[in-house]
Amino acid sequence: MKVTIKINGKVQSVEIEPGEMLLETLRRLGYKGVKHACSTASCGACSVQIDGKPVLSCTTFTAAVDGHEVMTIEGFSDENSLSDIQKALIEEGGSQCGFCIPGLVVTSEALLRENPNPTRQEVIDYLKGNLCRCTGYESQTLAILKVAKERQSK
Amino acid sequence: MLNVKAYLKPDTVQSAYEMGQIPGSLYVSGGLMVAQLKISNVERIVDLKSVGLTHIEDHSDVFKIGANVKISDLISNPYLANLNGDLLKNSIKEIGSTQIRNMATLGGSIAFKLGWSDIITIFMILDSNLEIYDGEFSKISLQEYVKKSPKGVIITEIEVPKSGGIAVFEKFAKSNFDIATLNLGLKVVLDGQIVKDACVVVGSRPMVSQRIKEVEEFLIGKQLNGITKDACDLMERVVQVGSDIRASAEYRKALSRFLLDKALRRV
């Protein structure tokens, strides 16, 4: 079956299997920043935004996304520069192996759009579905709070 | 990937129901549960989101909530969120993660009648009724629905009565992102310090949520202060729980007392 999805601002017509998951479709199309990890809606590594809301692409039927807008990590920065959240994660030591970072950034972008000035607890609550097995969450939380402050001051 | 032959998007509840009656068909709403199924006999997925049902209507005596309303949207209506002492506002954030709440729907969370469902416990405390379609529209209480397990029906709407009282939800899990080892809901209507009416629901037993009538009857007519210990003793004695990978029945019994204690202190 054929679906039309706007991915990172570009409308694409894609041939898919009826039972295909969005994660598979996106990776097949080259969006490899969307990570294949647990496939059980548990880790958040495959997070993307659909119509601005963070969801798990491993458990989203691609057919259900027909006519909607998807944003992957590739849509939040260009090839030559990192986004402010990505830079802050590096500066605060919030990334080690980096596998969870794309999902974390996609979810954080939604958080800061919904709540531009979150408290520490609000960051922790919002990001609790993005598991990190290297860094722990303190430095990541600090990075998000730092970006929130910087964006507020602009 | 589920090896299905067709992903159908019906326009109406009636056409969705007809599609769902063909052997090998499975309804999907939020999709979280269906996406993880490891079954090979599903040939057609019938997507219920295409029929709409995303309304939250504020009527004089009830809230009417469309079955396809996302869990995250339940707190978008401040009157609904603040009902019975901010029950939904305080409890929805305890369910899953941001991403899961953006995907899971209210109808889908009830339809599977999963034992560990926090949503069933929460909406059972609210004394909710369901509108279902099985060839014709009818109403059934949530309590009856989980008992009867009607097959092949579509939940179209959830009705939450605007009853008085204060309700709280308690959950014990390894982390608040994890499935509950046990969850508990309590609603009391007070006349001064006297309990006029009570509703106590325990879920993730690991069986599906159940009202604990013995504890409700014990609470009614008593002064709230000073009955906690006896109520908790009774709860531990009467609650029907089982063992699974998360906890033994004995552990759950002990938890039930702890959660009721916490809930009684909160109201």
C-alpha cells in the first residue's frame, strides 16, 4: 500500500507493507538517526515527533501516519552543525555511547516547545521514557535546563 | 512486523464493526498493544482512529470522552482534569511515558482488559460507563465490561459522571514508567468527617481491576479519622490477588494494605 508522509518538511510517497512499523520505514528511507533498540515501547531510542508530539516509531504503524507530519533527529539539525540541545549534551557530558541521544533530543525539543521554562522535575518527568544506560540522567537534565535558559534569554 | 494483508481505515463505527467481524481482523486504536502482538493469524487491521471519536464533551451531569482520545489529552480539559480532587491531573502522569501517553487511547487502554491497566482502575473509581457498538449502540458500566469480556465490540465513548467526592490513585512499581506491581484507587464522599459513600478499586492484582466491596462497606458510615488500621487489616484479608513474575500474592496483599493506608491519608 502507498502512504504519503511529510518527513522533516519533505512530502514523500512511500510504498509500505500493511503491518510495517514507522521505525522500519524511516530507516529504510535513510533516516538512520531513528534507532532500533527494544521494539517493545520501553526505551525511547526510536522516538520521533508526529504532528509535533513525541511518539515511539517502533510501535507506530506506518499506515496510521498517512497524511501526517514526522520529524526525526535529522530534522532538528543540518549536516554541518549540531542543534543547541545536541551541543549542550556534549558540553555537559550528557552523551557517551550516544545511542539514546537522537530519541532524547527529539523528545526534549517537544518538551521545550510545550514548556519553554521547565523545572528540573518537569524535565525528569517528561524524559522518563528515554532510557540511557551510560551517562545517567543528571548531566542530560542539566543540558536541557541550560538550553531552556539560553532560549529564554534570546 | 505483523504479517497482515490489509490495513483498513473505515469511515464509520458501523463499517468498522462489519470489517472487524471478518475472521482474522483485529481492531487497532493507539496501536501500542497490537504492534507488539506475536500472532500470525491476523490478516486485517481495522484502524478505529479513522472514525474520529476524539471529543471531550462537558455535559451538565457527565463528561463524554471519545474512545480515541489520547491519554495525554485527558488533562487538556481542565474541568475533567480537576474532577474529584484533581484525580486525572495527578494520576495520568503516573502512566507510562510521555511517548506512550501520546500514543495510547482511552478506548484502547480499556478494550484489552489488561490486568496491569492503570486506566481501568482510575476510570472504575470514577464509576464510568462505556458506550459500545456490537451491531447497535448500548451502554455498559466499566465494571460489567471487564467482567463480561464481550467479544468483537467497539468501545465508542466513555462517560464519566460528575459525582462529588475526592478520589486518589496510588501505584507501586519499580519505577513510575514500569507496569504496576499493584495499583489502587479510592474515592470517598464525606459528610464532615463521616464517609457517606466509598469506592475502592485494586488493579494489577495481576488480574484485571476489581472493586473491593467489603472495604467500601466497612468505610461507609465511619469517621475517616481513626479507621485506617482496621480498613487496611480488612483489605489485606479480603483482597483477591495472585502471583506472577512481578510479585507473589503475599507481597501484593501486603502492598494492598500499604497503598490503602497511603490513599486514606491523602483524602
